Amino acid sequence: MDTIVIVGGGAGGLELATRLGDTLGKAGRARVLLVDRSPGHFWKPLLHTVASGKCDPQVTQIEFPAQAADHHFEFIQGEVMSIDRAARSIELAPRRVDGLELQPRRSIGYDKLVLALGSVTNFFGIPGAAAHVLTLDNVTEAEVFRKRFVNACIEAGERKQRGDCAAGAAQVNVVIVGGGATGVELAAELSHSARALAQYKVHALDPVKDVRISIIERGQYLLPHLHASLSERAASHLRSLGISVLTNTSVASVTPQAVIDSTGHEHRADLALWAAGVEAPALCAALGLPVNRMNQIAVDATLRAPADEHVYAFGDCASFICPDKGAVPPRAQVAHQQAVYLAKHMAKHLADAAKLAKAGSVAAMPKAGALAGFRYRDYGSLVSLGPLAAVGVLSGAVTGKSIHVGGAAARLLYGMMYQKHMLALHGMARMAVHTLVDWLRAKVLPPVKLH
Ligand SMILES: Cc1cc2nc3c(=O)[nH]c(=O)nc-3n(C[C@H](O)[C@H](O)[C@H](O)COP(=O)(O)OP(=O)(O)OC[C@H]3O[C@@H](n4cnc5c(N)ncnc54)[C@H](O)[C@@H]3O)c2cc1C
């Protein structure tokens, strides 16, 4: 029986493990193994809600061992340090908790390796950025940001009450570098969180005058992937929340207290977050396979690395050039479509190998329909502007026509993207129960985490 090892249980990897487990694993046709450094899965597009305190990841995340038990795959927690392609094995770092070594360095062999490692923040070599800004690459980092934001508000509120602050100046300055979806969504949620925390008297600041949230974007518009009219709409919504939007502004360096732009202007930052771009993890560049300038592994139409028939890569860590659309973007929508494709492709690949073994030669094999290569379909993009608004574009993949959407209806559609992910992982009944529980929880609990 072939062993398929999937590294990375994110938006794409967990869906693939679930689909392969439900088919090949359940039928005993392959051993499906998922490896991730974390014990649970949190859907990355919602990380800004963890950073703003709207979402509690402990409650929302999916435990990998439970998903594995329900869907006929195995889960191993560990950080992949290196991959030996010649020996077809991956090596996991020792697992340590509170200084105690729970598990030593381990190797796991594979017949097929699927890399779904996601992406990490790209600082583009800007001096001081890596040392002084926070990032939103995972739940831990999002929690760090949330705690620093709440604590900064509490501490500044105390100072204000003592009269120990400059009159007329903002008391907490949050600077978000990058006006893409992550930056815009975080800014909007943070503004609502500052208000909610004030309402619960967690801090003594005026959430609009004392908490200054700024977005710095190098391009002419926020949300460069959307039409300029939608970008304008998003910018004016953010401004209505009191958020400062600075476009055509490039960051030159970062210090512990400020983000400095290319004109030399210092933007005071009690808290700075970098959301200006991503690249694939360094591990991808260490495999000896061709990668692009973002470290993404080049893959063919079957999502396989052309130089190694045993290695597949997809999602943010892979570079796939779609014949009609060019390079596919690092988005959850792509990771989902590729997971669906790979689940079919790998099942067919195994079935063909079994037929070949039975028939003895390719000529004697029964004819089967070939599976076409992967094609990306862009169904559009939605960006949340807080609990009640969103903007975006919906694309008809067949007709090719796009419609612009905004306001509360767009926000409702935005919420459905997560339901779709839950549907892929849990099926209809369980997804419906989760949705109901989330809705009830939102009705009875404060809208943000208060400490
Ligand atoms: C704040 C935010 C908002 C976003 N909003 C949207 C949106 O609205 N729409 C959209 O389409 N996309 C959005 N994205 C992008 C989207 O989240 C990614 O494109 C998507 O998650 C990529 O899926 P993936 O499976 O490739 O990787 P990920 O979901 O990032 O998963 C990677 C997994 O690999 C694991 N891993 C990494 N390295 C190792 C290792 N060495 N060993 C073991 N495990 C490892 C990680 O723990 C993680 O579980 C957003 C991203 C962010 C950060």
C-alpha cells in the first residue's frame, strides 16, 4: 500500500487529507498521513479576527487528531526540518514542550509527498522590518498582536487618566504596512474592537480620537487586486471609521518606535504590523527543485514537481502558471480548488498503477479517460470591512462576467466563504451545527475577547 504524506494542514492540506482519507484511506488503498507543526487547524483568512479579538481560536480551531479519526487518515504533529528526496523521507524536528522533549527527531518515509506548506511574511529586505514589526502568519502571532493591542490601550488609558499624556495626540498608534486584503480587514476589525473594549471599560481611551489606526500602502489604491472604484469604496468606509489611509507611500525602514517612509517622514508606531506580501517558506528552496523568486516550487498541470515524480506541491507554496490566466495568486480559493483536483488525480493515479500491475503492460491495460490538467477558476474576491460591510467582485467562471458587490449583502457572502470551507471538511450536517453554535455564541458572548 502506498504511503501519501501531506505536509501542512492548512486551507489546502487539511482538505486534501480529508478527501483522500475518505476515499483511499477508508478503502484501504493508501495510507494517508498528515504532518503539521500545530495541533489544530485554523483557517488563515480569518486570522485578522483573532488579532482583533473577535474570534477565539481555541474554540474555533479544528483538532487534527479528531479530524484524522473521523476521516481515515493519520496525523503526526511535528515540524518538518528537511526532506531527503533520494531516500524519499522527511525529517521532523524533536518536539519540545516547556523544555521537555516529548518526541525525538524522527524520519517518515513516503511514496508520494504533497507539500502544502503555505507562506510566510516577505519583508522585502526593508531595514528593521523583521526586528520591529509583528506579522500574521499563524494563530500564535495573531494572539501576540491582540494581547499587545489590548495592553497598549489599557496602559495608555491609565496614563491618560493620570494626565500624563500629550493633549490632542493619539495615545495608541497602530501602523499596518500593506493595503491588501489582510491590512484592510485587520484595520476595520481593530477599529470595532477598540470601540467594544471601551464600551466594556477595559480601557479608558476614546476609541476614535485616542486610538489611531493607519494603513500605509505603496500603490495608488488599497486592495490593488480589485477595481479602483471598489478600492475607493473601501478607503472611504475605513475613513468613516476614523482609520487613516495613506496610499502612494513606500516604507523605507522601521525602528522600535516608528515606521519611516521614503520621504523620511516618521509614522509613530506603538504597534506595527507587516501585511505587505508573502513568500514560500525557506524549506521549499532547500529541496533542490526549481523555485521562483518567492521560493514557490514550480509545478506542472498535475501539480507535480516536473523534476521529481514523487513530489507534489500546491497552495501558497507552489507556483502554477495557468495557461489562460498566468500565475495563480496565493489565495485560499486556489488552495481549495487544487485540493479538489489533487484528490481526484491521486486516486486516479493509484487506480492506474494498480491496473498496470494487474495487466502487466501499458498496452494490455483497459482504456480509461485521462484526467485533464488543473485549471484555476476565479470566482471573485471579497474583502471584509468589519462586521457589517464588505466589498468585492463576483466572477461567473462560465460567462466570464464580473459584478461588483458591497455593503451588508457582500458581508453575508463573505461569511459564506468560511461555511464553504467547513462544508468541505465536515459535510453538510456538521457544518450546519457549527454555524448554529457560532451564531448562538455570538449572541450571548461579548463581541471581542476582553483580556
Ligand atoms: C489575514 C489573512 C486574510 C486572508 N484572506 C483571504 C481571503 O479573504 N481570501 C483568500 O482566498 N485568501 C485569503 N488569505 C490567503 C489564504 O489564507 C492562503 O492563500 C491560504 O491559507 C493558503 O493555503 P495553504 O494550504 O497553501 O497554506 P496555509 O493555509 O497557510 O497552511 C500551511 C500549513 O502548513 C503548516 N506548516 C508550514 N510549514 C511547516 C513545516 N515545516 N512543518 C510542518 N508544518 C508546516 C502550517 O502550520 C499550516 O498549517 C488570507 C491570508 C491572511 C493571512
